[in-house]
Amino acid sequence: MAEKEPTTELDTRFSSDKATPVSWSEARGLLERAEIYWLSTVRPDGRPHVTPLIGIWLDGALHFCTGPAERKARNLETNTRCVLTTGGNSLTEGTDVVVEGEAVQVRDEQALRRLAAAYEEKYGPSWHFDVADGAFAGEGGRALVFAVAPQQAFGFAREGEYGQTRWRF
């Protein structure tokens, strides 16, 4: 899938006077290199659910996997809208990135093989997955794979001049 180039804008209401917007290429680099992401979903009764996980940025989307009986997978059965975030926990350095979108299950075996190779390349051999029946297969059992292409994303830069950037896709 071809990656969409978003419109980029600095939200001056929440930015220092001398701030400049973070480029999408910089934010995408942060998404590619991040080791941990936080996934926010909504339970069927409306309560939020947040969990850390590992993931891969590939083909214009963040990808993650989960067992079919896990809370996040069950939440996505009834509401595919979700938020993925990554960043740091410092007030004075780094950039946080927030991606809003819909989780779409990846079932194509060729795409799953590419993602399995990307997981192992990024996280090492203990994150090896085989592909079977439209999902990952590993020591922990079957794992569904989801892709979240950004519909909207935000960047919160804290180095130098604080700035809040919005990307619309």
C-alpha cells in the first residue's frame, strides 16, 4: 500500500512562539524506531482499555499482534477505532507521537510473512513467527495481526521550543 503524505500544521494554541511543526518524515522515523507502543481500545461497555505492546511500522501503517482471546482483540471485534502512542516520559526532551485510526486485521499470507520477518529483524529471534491460516503462529499460540493506518496523528515535541503538530491523512 502506498503511504499517504499528510497535511501538516502546527497548533499555535499549544505551542511556543518560536516552535515549528515536526515533519511527517521525522514522526514516521520515530514510529519505525520505537520499541514500545501503547494501544488504547474501547470495551463493549464503553470503558477504555490501554496496554503496551511491540509493533512494526510498514507500508504506511502501524502493525501489532494479539491473541484472539485477549482483551484488545475482543474490543476490536466490536469497535475497530483505536489509538497507538509512543514517546518518552520526559518534560524536556523527545517527541511523543499519537496515531488515531481503525485496526484492520491482516490476513494476507504474503503480507504476514513480510511482517513476521520485520518483527524478527527489529526485536530479535525470540520474536520469530510462522504464518498459518491468516495469522501468526508461535510459541504463545495463534496471534491475530492488525494494521492501523493513521487517519490523524499528533506530535508533541519537547526539545527546544515546545510544539504540537497535527497531521491529517
